[in-house]
Amino acid sequence: HHGDRMTSEWSPGSFDPHAPEFVKDPYTTFARFRAQAPVALVQPYNSYWVFRYDDVKTVLEDKELFTKASPTPSLPPSPFDALANFKPGLFSADPPAHTKMRDCMEPLFATAIKDAGDVAAGLARDILKTAARGQRIELYADYAMPLPPKVLFTVLGLPEAHWPGV
């Protein structure tokens, strides 16, 4: 049986989440991890991945054993580093506080962002026009990082003079 042969040859340490065979069929690999290595160090991310539902739930809910603080990132810095700077509130809260706040805010937010696609297209055009004039763009720093907050601040009506760090 093909699956048995693959299981005997499989090693959690050699797992490559970018490998074409994994991308094509991740479920077989997930099943192997659940059976053989439910918590495993995954490269190239140098982070532990948790593959069983009950274990994931424990990681998310047990505040004595696990925190949300990001590990010290390797270069380039992770976009998730920003989580360490959030004051207690909606973005850093755990359930049930986060769930209650989200239930209240979601309808308001949905209304506020209804034009986000058009706003994003316009802001992206402006960024790309500027890049074309310079004939160069740093995709991450000049496009991917500033575009989402610019869209959010625009649709929420925050004047550009008050945009933090953008």
C-alpha cells in the first residue's frame, strides 16, 4: 500500500511546507504529523507546529503555559511582531473578551470597509506610479507593508496627517 510505504520513509524533520507534493495534497502529511509527531519543529520557520485539534485548543486557551508574544524574529522581521506592541484591547484580547468585542464591532466594521477594494486599488496605483518613476520598488517595505494600514485608515476616515507610522 502506497500510504504505508510513504509513512515508513517519512521523517517530520525533513518536512518542507513549500514542497510541491505537500502543496498538492497536504492532508496526508497532516495525518502523518497527527499520528507520529503531533507537535513538531518545522523548518524553514524554526517554529513549532501543532497538528491535533485538542492540542491547538490548549495552546490557544492555556494562558499559564502559552503566550501570544512572538519569538525574536530572524531577518526580515515578521509582520506579527506588531502584536507585541498592542496594548490590551480588541486586537490582543483572548476569548471570551475578543469574541464579545468582535460581535459588537463586526457589523460596524463591515459597513466602514464596504469601499475598501476601490480604496485599495487607488492607493496601490499611487504606490506603483511612484515606483515606476523611480524604476524600482522594494515590494515588502514599499508596497506590502504600507498598503493595508493606508486602506484601513482611509476607509475609517482617519486624516492622513494622523496616520501612525505609515
